[in-house]
Amino acid sequence: MLMSYIWTAMIALSLLAAVVTGRGGELASAVSQGAQAGITLVISLAGSICLWTGVGRLMEKAGVTGALSRLLKPLLGRLFPSSRQDPQLAGSLSANVCANFLGLGNAATPMGIQAAQRLARRSRDGIATDELCRLIVLNTASIQLIPATVAAVRSSLGCSSPFDILPAVWVTSLCSAGLGVTAAWIIGKLWKK
Amino acid sequence: MEKITDYIVPLLLLGCSAWALRKKENTYEQLLQGGQEGLKLVISLIPTLVMLLTAVTMLRASGAMELIGSFLAPAFRFFGIPEETALLVLIRPISGSAALAVGTELMAEHGVNSLVGRTAAVMLGSTETTFYTISVYFGAAGIKKTRYTLPAALIADFTGFFIASLTVRLFF
């Protein structure tokens, strides 16, 4: 439902702005240009998405995800203390983080939901616990090894080294995850239960 | 910097295939099956991206994007975030495909290797659709009172936008 409002607002805003700036002609031609650009974008993304979901499946089957989650165990135990007594929760938590890390959005969400449901058993009356809040913040900060979609857009626009943004992306997502979790921890201390 | 980053992706491809072979997986078959899933995802993306790029192109052509940008410019300038990315920053936490559409438009308009184009790419690569994540996870877990989740997640998002602008300035 939210998207319906956003879409309508975007159209209304452009119409309003076109009247103010007197760019009616550009607005009219933008309609068909935009639709065309949508198809062009999907076609230019298709190859990369196809390749990287293939690589993602390979990594999952070959046990890369499992190896990563063993590495993450100590860190996750600190962030989510209840995962220490609950091996199943620890499993879905690390699978969630690893899938996000490897850019497997489709695999990350079901694992994250499983973790959220197990964490929710410890909460009362549908009130989010500190650990649940932390899980969401960790997921919204998206620490990703290969941002394949963005790189595909860049190369479709003629960029010769689409992956040169990797270091910047890594630093950025580590900072935002770190600060997000810290902020959650501080607000969690101050927030009344 | 470019020299090193050029080799990350090919090395990753080799590493994965070699690891999978060592584990006696049918490497090629798994790649094909994954690719099949990927294509299904691509097809499901078509209508969303067509609708959203239409709306975003209209926003650009009508001058609305510049209006939003100039409205928010003082705040953006204070944090050193390029004001051209205003719409991207606003829409990123709400809709992933809308953000992809806006980001693509920005990269095409300003150039992929421009400051704005690179910042938009880093922003897209390092943040997530916050509102969607909250509603899906908490909806499935039956949580009704989200307490401080939204402010904390938005702080993480904002840090992402800020650091993205900073790293692009520093690294390039």
C-alpha cells in the first residue's frame, strides 16, 4: 500500500513542478523515455544477476556459508547472548548474516525471519526485545562483500572498472553497522522497558 | 587502488569454483541452477523498474528533483553529502527498487565516475531498505511494539549516507 502513495506522490510532484518551471513538453516525453529506460535497465542487469545468483548458490552448496558462520560465532554470541544457549538460534543468526554478506538476499530473509521468530519467544506481549532490535539494525546496515547489482548498473553505463567502489562500500557498511549497533545499545539503555 | 580492486572479483570466482570442486560439488550444475533462479528474479523486477523509472524520469524532467535538492541543500551541505542525492537518501529506506531507479538516473545524469555518481553507487551498495526489513521481520515474529528499532536503524542508514560521501571524496 505504501508504494501506491509514493508512486502517486512522485507523479503529482512532477506535474506540479512542471507547471511551475514550464517544462510540460519535457514531462510528456519523459513518460515514454522512463518506461523504455526501465526495460533497458532490467536487460543490462539480467546478466549480472544471473551470474551472481549462480555463484551464490555455489557458495552455499560448497559450504562457504558454513565456514563463515563458524568464524562469526564469537561475535554473534556477544551481540545476541541468548544464542549461546540456543544452537538453532545461533545457526539461523549466522546464516542470516552470512547470506547478507554474500549478497544472497533471497536466502537471507527466511533465515532472518527464523531468527526473529526464535528471539520473539523470549519477548512478552509482542514487545521487541533488545536483541530483536539489534537483529533488525544489523540487517538494515547490509554488510555486503560484492554489491553485484550496483556494479552491473555502473558497467551498463559504460564504467570500465565497475568494482572500484568496493573499498568505499566496505568501509561505509562497516561504519553504519557499527554505529547502528552502538546507537541501538545506547538507546536501549536509556529507553524505558 | 584500481589495480587491486580489478582482481577481487575474478579471484573470488576462482576461489568459489575451486573450493566447490574440492568439496566434490558439481560446480557447473550448481551455477546453472542458481542462474535459473536469478533469471526468475530478473523477470519479477521488470514491472517494478518500468513503473519506477517512469516516475523518476518524470521527476527529473519536470525539475522536481532539483527543487527537492535545493530545498534540502543546506542540511546536506552541512554533512558534506552531495545535494543531488537528496531523493536517493529520502527513498532508500522505503523502497529498494525505487532507490535503484533513482540511483541509476543519478549515475547516468552525472556520469558513473563523477563524485555524485560514485556516491550514489556506494550509498546503494552499503544500505538496505529499512522500513521493509522492519515490517517483514517484525510482522513474521508477531512483534507489535518495535520500541527504538526505527530510530536506531535510521541512525545506521544516515551514517551510511554520510560515510559514503566521505569515502568517495577520500578514495577517489
